Amino acid sequence: MRTTTAAAAALTTTAVLLLAGCGGSDSGGDGRSDAIAGADTGSAPASPSPSATDDGIDRPEVELPEGDTLVFDPEATGDAKADAVLKDNAEYLRAIDEAIGKQNPKSPAVAFYSKDSAYIGSVEWIGGFVEDGTTVTGTVRYFDRKVTFSEDGSAGLTYCADESKGYTKDIKTGKVDVTEVTKDSYVFYNDRLRKNDKGVWQTTNSTSQRGSEVCQP
């Protein structure tokens, strides 16, 4: 399990922010922070080397930390619209791990794929790892990914995370914290995404329930 002391504290704060932002609105409301670049628009002051994709969007290149693997199941469903949501959600999660590895809470890639309360929560979550001096390693599997669309144009995405083989690693010593597998190694996520003017499905709200019965093996 990847949670560390400071990151756990950040997650507690994040949960409050994200829960305040859910309930049908993805504007972030009073949960926004003008002090965090990209919180309102998902734009960033600078971008990592972008690369054009088959949809014509210049996306940041995301590189996971050494030894870190993320698996997405399914990666695609065959429905073009739903698959675009799944793809951008996967890149958002990859961007978070990259930011943890680079110890950069204000990662331009995270800002590219998220905004509002989801972006603010991500910054705080990544900051917890920075405070602890840890990064991520091992394998996390995201499964049972299901997309629904609302009349307002936003998308809902639910999925589970299997963190039983995902660990934290001390950056200075290189020591991996291999934790016991428990029900809390499995997390249920409920996200809200909206397509921006660039055509990117940005995550705007995200709530999670660690130890959810829905995700147990």
C-alpha cells in the first residue's frame, strides 16, 4: 500500500476538498485555491515536452518513476467517446506518479489532466510524498473502469485500484516499504471529468473509499 504518514494526512485533507466538490457540480466552488497554478483552468505555467497524438492534441510526455508500473483494465471498450475518457484518466494517474517521482507537486502534466478540486487534491497528495521524502514503486492495477455520460456533457468514471503490489520507497536510502496486504490495499474511486476546449477530458472531482467491499478480490 502506497500511503505514507504525510501523504495520509494530505489524503484526509484531500477527501474533505473532494467531497465538498461533488454532488453534481464540477466547478470546485469555494474549494478552489487561486494560489495553486492551474487550479481553475488546468493550464500550467510551463509544459513538459509535448507530443502530438492521433487526436491532434499536444499532450505532455509522461514518464513513470523507475520500477513503477500502472496497469489499466480495460484500456479501451471500443466506444470512441468512452475510450477518450479512459485514456485521459489513465494519463492523469500516470502524471500523478510521475510528479511523485520528480517530487514536483505543481507538475504541468497533472495540471494538464485535472482542474478544480481534483487538481488541488492531487497537489496536496503529491506534496505528502515530498514531505516524507518518498516515491512510488511496484505495480498498481486499475480495474473495473466504467464510464457514464451526463446530460450536461460531463463524464462519470468509477474504478478500483489494487495496491497490493504497490509500495513506497525512501528516496535517500532506496528502501522499499513492503506492507502487508489487507482490505485497505483496495480502493474504490468515483471521478467526474469534463472535456476542455483543447479536447482533453480533465478530472474535476475525485472521491475515494479505501477498503471498499466493491473492490475486494
